[in-house]
Amino acid sequence: MATFLYSIGRFAFRRRRLVALVWVALLALAGVGAATASTATSNSFSIPGTEAQRAFDLLEERYPGQSADGASARVVFKAPEGEKITAPENAAEVSGIVKELQDGSDQIASVADPFDKKAPAVSQDGTTAYISVTYDVSSFELTEETRDSLKNAGNDAREGGMTVEIGGDALMVMPETGITEVIGVVVAGIVLVITFGSLVAAGLPLITALIGVGIGVSAITALASVMDLGSTTATLAMMIGLAVGIDYALFIVSRYRAELAEGREREEAAGRAVGTAGSAVVFAGLTVVIALAGLTVVNIPILTKMGLAAAGTVVLAVLVAITLIPAFLGFAGERIVSRKDRKARKAAAEQAAATGEVLVGDAPRDNGGTRWSRFVQRRPVMVLLAGVIGLGVIAIPAASLEMGLPDDGAQPTSTSPRKAYDLLSDGFGPGFNGPLVGVVDLKNSDDQDAVLQRITGEIQKNDHVAIVTPPAPNDAGDTATFQVIPKDRPNSTETETLVHDIRDLGDTLKSEDGAEVYVTGATAMNIDFSEKMNDALLPYLALVVGLAFLLLMVVFRSILVPLKAALGFLLSVVAALGAVVAVFQWGWLGGLFGVEQPGPIMSVMPILMVGVVFGLAMDYEVFLVTRMREAYVHGESPSEAITTGFRHGARVVTAAAVIMIAVFAGFIGSSEQMIKMIGFGLAIAVFFDAFVVRMAIVPAVLALLGKRAWWLPRWLDRALPDFDVEGDKLRKKLDGDAAEGGSGKEERETVSV
């Protein structure tokens, strides 16, 4: 592996114009594809294998022509204080708005008058009413004229003192990340300048990462309509691709500068940097790809697409790192090194020429990394206990994790959708915003009318039911639907119990009569989704951690080091979940992070965090510990190897973690709750994993293990493939070539005397 990547690095350095041209052409091609692609028209959501999905599919089959993909809205009215919405003047105002909406757009499918005697939509106290609006197209296909017509509905009523709010998905817009995303990139640039002391060296990782992300996100945009990719897919891919792209470039550029400091020629330094640090980049990228692609085992299309799209962006980041980075290093010349270092080396070269010394490069010097590693090795037990106990305390809130999918009730209280949600809850009851849709398959039933009466009668007796609407059969008479309005909030345990009670009743009816009863709707889908996430979490963990464990055994030639890496990850991810629960569910420090409405954690969050954080956590493990492994293989003691690893890796890993935290934290400013939560969760998880687990717990454990950390049974050593990640075979090959090539190169690599 190292020898192959060494050749790629040297080739890219020599043929830098060709390599750069290829990547620029790919970026242009992807950009043209994104610009000419049709706009994605849906954010379809399905949960294969669940009862809610089976009911949804049955509705599409038995009620042809009634698409569920059309946008919808509710215009909610509340009469002025002391008045009724049914008063003649108020009722006339509302009815006028119904006519206004009907004439306002040709995309309207239907507008339901709240005073229609067949389906009234007025609260029992007569103060609140709502207009139901449905459209022929999805929310993403609505024209601006249609949106404006809906937004302006009720302006005259507001001026007359009536409260008018609008809910539903018709006004859904693409999420905004805000200025904080830009701030994250700016912080990354500042960290790179401080780390390298050179604007050229700092700008190179940013430029190459943006090229990789630009290609990835443009490709996703180009394929969004064809593959039905949701808006969150591109955002997650950009978030992860930008973070790992900067980090991977940072590691290779840092190793290139270290090779230059040892006296290598520029092309040789580029080859060695890609051969050694590039090997770590490839394996680190593989762990991220395994974690993201592993989301397919959950068997939820939207999650699978998000994972595969993000994994594709990571693959691009790896390819950019091992090809475009060495090409850009060729363009950068000596400017990749800070001006101060260039002057120091020039002075050292002049002195060496005057005295006849052979110049090799800088001798190893102590830095913050070496001092920290020695501190940890002097007190490993104390550091280990402090890290484990600290993360354990932060993880405590994770035991109270409540999961759900967001609805308008999770919106900030200042928004119109949230106000409409609250008006409906106050006027019609807490369960009105989460109606359950019952679907009865009567194909195998002998007495259809009796079955329907029994179903609705039994459900109405349930203590958690407010209203059951009469069943509505389809034209063929083989299917009927009805609505159940719960008494309790959509995300309450009582409503979840109600869903299971109705399904239990359906099992009884099926065995007695042959009729099948299903429960669907947004609330039922939410319950099924959460249960499926819970059921998939442990198998997903086993798959991802198991595959990554095997991969890390190949990288480190050890059993205990991969085991320690996996356990450290579990500790950091549970602590991160605890922090997410504290902020987003309990509301602690919510104002600081823009959390206006605490509530359940989105069902997708834990498994998505596990996948992404595991891959990123292994990045730091690979980058830090491979340098230790390299030093140990080349003859250093376990203690010296830890110090060497921190001498070369601590500064870079710290910078990489700060950059990744800054990039992820930039998405906390998003207007979409899911993106905000993912940004916060990933940022805090990287902080815990990089600075507590990898920089403190890892050296403490390695110090306690000593040589045992690198133990591997001989039979397993022979069975595992050797990819030469630490570059030992590469070094021997290059040393052999140097010996055959004469003394010129040998002198450049001989220590000064």
C-alpha cells in the first residue's frame, strides 16, 4: 500500500498540471450537471416492513388517483377576545378567504370550508376554526405565486382583530444554515494558518476540500430528482466532506513538511508523504465509508441515501488527498514552508557549506505534544480515571433519551406553523395535530358492515380516544378508512399505547373474520420509525465496529489497540448523546444553541451519530497511533513510541479536531432542527473523542499496556494481509535503491556530525 501510494504521490507531483486539470474538469462537469438538472420535487419518506408503510401502500393501491405526495396547509383562525368565530361577520370573513384561496392558484386541489355541515372544522367553544387546503403538487413544486397567495390569506382578517396562523408543509423551504457555516470555514482557515505559519500551506487544504465537496454536492444535486434525494442529503454530505477533506489534506501537508525538514527533495518528500500519511488517510477514509455505508442495514431508504451520498463524498476526499494534494504541493514550491523556517534552513545550509558538514534537517525537538505525553505516562491511572469518569457523568442524560420525528410542535414558538399548531391543540384537543388513519382491508371479510361497526365501536371505548370518524369505503367496497383523534399529544406514550391497542384489535379481527386493520398517518409512522431505529442500533453497531475492528487489526497488527479504539469510541458517543439530550430534550443551555423548543430527540439521530462519529473517531486513532506504530516498528520502546507519536501527531490532530468542530458547529445555525442537532452532536462528539479519548485515554492505556499493546498471535499475524501502513517496506525499498544509486543520496540522508 505505502509503495503504491508513494508512486502515486510522485506521479501527481511530476504531472501536476494534468492532475489539476482532471480535477477541475470533474468539478466543471459536476457543476454543469447540477445547474441543468431538474429540481428535486419530493422528500419521500418510507419505512419498508412496517405496518404504517403497508397501510400507506394499500391506500395507494385501493384509492387510485388520490396522491399522498401533494402539499397541504391549514389556515387557522381564532376569533377576537369575547367573540365567536361563528358570528356572522367573522364567518363571512373566513368564507371569503376560502373563495380567495380557491381562486388564488391553479395548483389547488381542494379548499375545505370550515362551516361545511358535512365536515365542520369549528371548535366546540366556537372560537377557533381552520381551512384545510390541499395541492396537486408537492411543496417543492409550488410556485411563488401559490405560496404568496397562501401567506397573504387572512391579512384583512388580521387587521380586523382576528388571529390567523398557517401550518402544514406547503410553506416548507430549503433549510438555511446561516452565517455560522461561513464562520466555521473561517475558523478552519485561522487554525491552519496558526498550525503551518504559511498562508499557502493553510490555503491548500481549504481549496482542495472545497473542490472535493463541490464535486460531491454538485453530483448529489444533479442526481437529486432521479434518485429522490432529500434536501438533508446534500447538507450532510457537505458537512462531512468538508470536515474530512480539510483533515486529510492537513495530515498529508504536515507529513510533507516533516519530510522536507529531514532533508528530502521536494518530489521525494511528496512521494513519502503520500506513501505514509496517505496510507493512514486511505484506511481512515475506509472506516468512515464503512460506518456511513453500513446505514443500509437499517433498511430505511432516506437513511440509506444519506449514508451512501456522504460516503461517496468521503471517497472523493480521499482521492483528492492522495492525488490533488501532491500536485498542488508541486505548484506551491518553497512557499509551503513558513518564511521563518525558510530563512533558518537557508542559514543552516550556508553554515554547513562553510564548515563541510552534511545537512540532513532538524533534529527532533520537544513540543507541547511530547510534554503532554510524558505527563500522561507519569500518571496514566489518574488520567484514565479522570477521562472515563468525566465522560461517564456527561453520558448520564442519555439514559433519559426520548425519540420522535419533528412536527410543527417542534418549531420555535415565534413561527406561524407553531402558533397554528398551538391554536389547534387549544381549540380541538392535544391529539388533533396527530390523527391516526385506520385502514381496513375487507377483501376477505364475510360481513363488512358488521366488521366496520365493531372496529369503530371498540376503538371509541379506548380511554385514550377522543373521536372516531365513521368509516369511508372505497368505490370497490373492499377497503375503508377512518380517523382516530387521540386525547393526548402525538409524541406521548399514551398515543403510542393507543396505536398498539388498535393493532392488537386488528389481530383479533383477522383471526375471527379475515378483515385486516392497519394504522398509519404521521404519528403511526413516527412510532414505527422510532421502533425500527431502536431495533437496528445494536446490529448496526456490531456490523460497523466488527468490520472496523478487523480493519484496525490489519493497520496496527494488534488486538488490544483496536479493542481500545472501539471502547473509547463507545464512551465518547454515549457522552455526546448525553449532551444532545441535555441541550435539545431538557433545554439546558438551549438559548445558547438556538434551541427555542426542547423536545424528543429525532429518531434518526442516535444511529446517524454512531455511524458518522465512529468513522471520524477512527480517523484520529489511525493518524495518531500509526505514527506510534511506525516508531515502535523502527526500534523505539513503547514509551518512546508514544512520545514520538505525540511529537509528530498531537499538534496536527489538535488542529484537525478544532477544524472539524468548527465546521460541524457551523451547522448549528441551521433553520432545520435536524441539521442543527446533527451539527451540535457531531461537534461535541469530536471534541470528546479527540481531546479526551484519543489525546488522554489512549496514551494512558498504551502506557499501562506497554509492549502488550502491540501483541498479535503469530498465526493471526501470518493470516492478516500486510498493507505496510507504517511504510516499513517502503523505507527498506528506498534505502536499498539509495545504496544501489551511489553515495550522493546517502549523504543527504546521513545525520550531521
